[in-house]
Amino acid sequence: MIKNIFCTGLLLLAGLGCVTVNVTFPESAVQKATDDYVRELYRAKEKGHSPVPQPSPSLTPTKVSHGFTFVEAAWADEFIFKVDSATALQIRDRLSKRVEEVVVQKRAGVLGESRDGMLVLKEPGKLKKLFSKKIEVLVSDENKDRTELYAEVLSSNALPATRLIDVKRSFARSFQAESPSGTWLQDADGNWVQKS
């Protein structure tokens, strides 16, 4: 929880003291934004064209102390969660060029989606050496773009680095939801199961 304390001379002179605004990470709105981003990525594969940018939802703080509702309105205008910056859309374009092969290998049980939003090669020892190298490059390129995406989302939303884990988990849930049957999925406890 982030605490912002607003103390103004006017409030102090009036004897009202400081106003504390508690803002929790707006998980449901962030999840919706990441779901939309990943859904567009996977739908573009089905339609055979580049994803179309979608507007980002507006987020508001979840709790305002001392009944100062004017602060809530100000935060609603200032904080808009973005996954559609120019850089994020460029990354989605790069991801879309790989998504068909990623889906094929997920369906075959070769790839999995970790709980931290990264693509994982499952049981590489069972793959032929040449094929294994190809899949390792696919996973490496995918994870490089995802890492850049998560950093861009933090940056474009002016979120502190401590929120990286929340952004990664939201994207992990989105990637897992869009994955086909056969994909290995890692749950919050670190256990792996194949999606049915």
C-alpha cells in the first residue's frame, strides 16, 4: 500500500492536519488491461494481421481517508494504466510474429507459462538437439521482449520497481488464460500442470 501525505498550510491553519490517501495496487483494472493486450496479440494471429491498439482503462484509488473525496477525483484524472504506449505496441508487434510458433509448441507440451510471465522450455532433454536449439532461441527472444514489455509498462505508468512482480503476475495470468490445451502452466505455489 502506498501512502501519500498531503499537508498544506491552509489545512494546517484550519486545524485539519494532514490528509492521508491510501492507494492499493489496482489489480483488477491492471488485470483487465493485460488481458486485453494479450488477447489482442493472440487474436491477431487468428486474423492474420497486426494487433490494433486498444485504449487503456482509467484506474482510481481504492480508499480515501478522512472523507476528502476531491482527492479521489484528482487521482482518477492523473493515474491511467497504460499498456498501449508506442513502445508496448512495437513489442506486441514483435511478439505477434512469433505467436503462431509459440502456440504450436505450447499445444505440443514443449513450452510452458511460468507464474512470473515468462515462457519456459519444459523437459528440453526430450527434444532432438537441433530442434532444442531452435526452441531455445524462440524462448529467449520471447522472454527478452516480455522483459522489455514489463519494464515499459512500469515506466509508462510511473510505477515503482517494487510493482514489477505485480505487473509480471498480471501478464502471467493473461498469457496462461490465452494458452491452448497442452500448455504447461505454473501455479502460484510453483507447481506445474498441463492445461486440459
